[in-house]
Amino acid sequence: MGTDIKNVGIGTRFIHAGAEPDPSTGAIMTPIFQTSTFVQEAPDVHKGYDYSRAGNPTRTALEKAYAGIENANYGLAFSSGLGATDAIIKLLSAGDEVIAGTDMYGGSYRLFSKVFERMGIKFQYVDQRNPYNIAKAISPRTKLIWVETPTNPLINIVDIAAVVAIAKPHNILVCVDNTFASPYLQNPLELGADIVMHSSTKYLGGHSDVVQGAIMINDEKLRDELYFLQKSCGAVPGPMDCFLVLRGIKTLHVRMQRHCENGRKVAEALRKNPKVGKVHWCGFEDHPGHEVAKKQMRDFGGMISIELKDESLEAAVEVMKKTKVFSLAESLGGVESLVNHPATMTHASIPREERIKNGLSDSLIRLSVGIEDAEDLIADLNQAIG
Ligand code: P1T
């Protein structure tokens, strides 16, 4: 169709990004090129593909779509969000330093602290809600600032433009894990970040049927370095998984609208429940990051964490055992609502002392509000909370 996807609305962009009819058949959907290799006419004479780790036409279509949905020049697809994160940290060398946040996905923390620390890369964890903490932590060896916003699971907000302003004079790269927001809500490259990373497993795929990761960048040199790492280290997704994410992206804006609507209704209902203590949701005007969220996000999303007034672990576990529409599972961002217990599930790899110091209590309950009928979701939570 040849749409100039930089100059159209967000829905048109999500539907048409990377989508070209198949040249040999006219198929509107990119076929699943389920092949490991490609026949060559003569050594190194081929149609642009030689081996599927280095490139595959279904992956190419998805990588173009990834670029399109973040308004980026380039996109790269990885076998998981952590596969993408792994490639980004491998841009660095032993002795280099990274400044990360105190609240982030437990698996990212595990990769940083248990794998890359061992290889000589140093990580400092600071409360990024106050960008001054980042400025204070910078050393001559700082090469990367790793930002997650909204954070997993406390829904803290980090001011991306403020972090970029601190990093630029020092030539420090800024990478934003944009998983919780999705490109519908937030586009960090437009705020000056150098790299955007997504766990596509979540909102981009949207149907809890695929594990995958994405990187979006504008700089060609950075793209070439990351492509080299993708090809050399091999964390690439298969063609079927690329097809599933391509399909998921086409409905991202419609799903996100409903996630946001439901998120608001569920958050407000939870605040009214007398047994609920804190409700962490960045759409509340009294959320400490609300003004920054309003500035850098289109809406506030469907990720919510709660703490009961009864702060015992037992009370939280009872609630998680009793929900019927919300399923107890890791992950988020799918059409179906999920409830998760960070302390024992997604964030179990963070030492308890660290976790508690940073505000992640044993009894925190995380909700990924899906796109079912809001009334059913509220009724389910209220019956489980009692
Ligand atoms: O699971 P994977 O596709 O490798 O993505 C890792 C990841 C990275 N960044 C954020 C913010 C994430 O939330 C995740 C994965 N998170 C979960 C599985 C979870 O339930 O929180």
C-alpha cells in the first residue's frame, strides 16, 4: 500500500507498519517463512537471505513494524525481552558501568547482577524517580542508563526527558524498557532516548501466546552493533513467533484503549474497597509521578499493584487464590487479566532485604488488567478481597 507511516495516525501506523503484500503471491499478511536456510545461485549470490539466524523475511517484516510503531529508523527482533536486554548490555565491556533503577523486572535484575557483574560490568541501582540520584551516580566509566517506566511492579514513573538531559553532556546512552507502557502510551526515542527495548511477550503480542523481545533505535552505528550481536549471539525469534507479534501489533491501539479504560475503572473501584490499603496506579492525580506520566504518556495503562490493609502475606495469598476471572500467573499485557505475586514469582530473584528496602513488600499484589468487561473484573476482585 506504500503508506508513509511517519505521517499517519497511531492506529493506521500500527496496522500498516512493516506490512507489504508478499511480492510473489500478493498475500496481504507476510507468510511464515518456516525455513532455516536459503538456496544460493553461486557462493554468496542470493536474494538477500542466507541463513535464518542472520535474517528471515518474516522477521524482516516484523523488524520494520517494530521501527514503525516507535517512530524509529530501525527495529530488531529477539527471542525474548531478556534476549534483547542481553544484547544491549553486550554493547559494553568489562569495567564499564550502568546506572539502573531500584524497581525493575526481577529477571532484568538477575541478568545484571548474576551474569554481567560476573563479567566485570558494574551496576548501580538508584531511585530514578528523582533524576538527581542518577546525576550523583555518574562516573567517568558510566556508559549506559537503564530506565524502566512505569516500573515493574511498583508503577513508579521516571522522567525520561530529564534523564536524557543528564546523560547527553556525558555521552552516556539511555535505554528505556518501554514494556509496561507499550508504544501506544509512550515513545522514548521522541524524548531523546537512544534505545527502546520491549518484552514483546506482553502488550505487543497481546495474547499470551508468544515470548519475544524488541529493540528500536535511530542511530545507524548502534543498529549495526546490535545487529552484529543479534547475529553473533543468536537470540533470534522463529518465523512463527514473528508472525504472531506482527498480527498482535495490528490491534495494539484498540487493546490499549480498553486496557486503559479498564485500568481506570478497576483502580478506582479498588480505592473504594475498605480492605484495600495502597493502590499503585499512575493515573491517580495524587500518584507522585502523575504529572510526569501525563507529560510523557498518552494515558495511564492497565498495570496496577495493591497492598491490603491487612499487610500479612497470608491475606494476600488468600486473595490470589480466590480470583476467578483474574488468573494467577506470571506475565502481563495479554487480553486476559492476570494477578501475580512479585515477591515469590516475577521478582523472587531480588534479595528480600533489597526488595523491601525499595518498597516491594512481601504482600504486594500485581494486576495486569485485561480487556474483559470491567464490571466482571471489579466483581471478581471484590469477591476475592472480601
Ligand atoms: O519475559 P521476557 O520476554 O524475556 O521479558 C523480560 C521483561 C523485561 N522487561 C520487563 C519490564 C518485563 O516485565 C519483562 C518480563 N516480565 C514478566 C514476565 C513479568 O511477569 O513481570
